Amino acid sequence: MSIKAKHGSPWRYWPRLLLIIPFALVAWVPLYNRIEPTLFGIPFFYWYQLAAIIVGALVVMAVYYLDRRETFAAEQAGDKTKSGTDAGRGGRP
């Protein structure tokens, strides 16, 4: 069993920085600590938290797909640089 070392820039993980958005939405309580405006009779405090959950789920989904795309691109770039060498044997014939 060989272990492949992952090489690449740390900027490959930039989509994970987007996870700060849902955290900031719920961590800053003075932003939503009020009753008005109401939505269908529901105070702002409650419907904001529900909206934050939905936004958080969308951000996590976007981060997943962006990270998967970046990982796939990095793997494809790694396969092109090998160009026929056997990684398990260190490229020896």
C-alpha cells in the first residue's frame, strides 16, 4: 500500500473560508436581537435564525462542491505531471 503525498498550494482550500459566513450570521447576536420586522406574525428573532440555517446549509453545499472541484483539478494536474511513471515504485522501471 502506498501513501500519496498531496502537494499543492494552501489556496486550494479557499472555499472553506466561506464557512465563516454562517458562523458570523449567528454569532453576532445584536444583529438579530429584536422583534420587528415580523414575517407572517413571526418575530424577526425567530425567522432570522431559520433563514440563517437555510443560508448555512446553502453555504456548506457550495463549499462542498467547490472543494470537490478544486480537489479534482489538483488530482488531474498531479496525474499529468506523472506522465507514465509508477508512483508506487518511485518511477523506477
